[in-house]
Amino acid sequence: MSERLQPGDTAPAFTLPDADGNEVSLAGHAGRKVIVYFYPAALTPGCTKQACDFTDNLELLAGAGYDVIGVSPDKPEKLAKFREKEDLRVTLVGDPEKKVLEAYGAFGEKKLYGKTVTGVIRSTVIVDEQGRVERALYNVRATGHVAKLIKDLEI
């Protein structure tokens, strides 16, 4: 089981392919705050709701100085389908080897319908301009999470 990040930790560096196969790295967002959110799978109801909520609030978040990157274990081809089908404007990157998911504490044991399973833990990590963890939220709900985040960040 991977360790959960704490405020003040250095956010693990990553470079992952986006829906078009282009590399996206955390370092490429230096000097901006980044909301890195982890979700189990593209094209599923909860993950679609969450991605659409981030897309709907992208201008508000960008205006407050936040970039948004969604990370899942999906391959770029599936991310491209997800983006096109749902008209998403959020940057989506794939981590099929789950190395980044594990580094951020977003992969491990979780409860699913009363059973303990190993998988992606829906999580959101806010990284500050210096690359440090500002907030680390685990086991978040897909519905209402973005609205709560905006309220908590006082945007």
C-alpha cells in the first residue's frame, strides 16, 4: 500500500502521456498551483461526472491560478475517446503502470460495495507554486467534490 501525502511534502515529479500522446509533466506547471486528481477509469459514470465538473469550473479555477490534471490508469487512446465523448477541456493523462498513482498514495486497498479490493483511490492533491503539497484529499466522492474544493479553497 502506498503512503499518503501530507501537506508540506514535495509532490512527486511525473511525466505522463496525455490523450494525444504528448508528455505532460508536473514540472511544466512550475509557478502555478496544480490540482492533480486521481480517478479509477475514463468513461464510467462517477469519473465522467467528476471530469465534467472540473471542465465546467476550469475557467474559474484557472482564473484563481490553478491548473487541473486528471490522472487514471487508462491508455491515451481511451482518454481521447473520453475527452471527445464528454467534450472535456481538462488535461487528462494516463498512468497504466500506476507508478504515479502509487507515488501519490492514490492506489491501494479500498472498500468497494463492502468488499476490500485493490485499485485507484479517488483522490485530489493540491500542489503549490513551489511543487509542495498544499492539501491531500483521499477517498473523495465524485459528485459534489469540485464544488466542495472551490468552497474550501475560497475561490
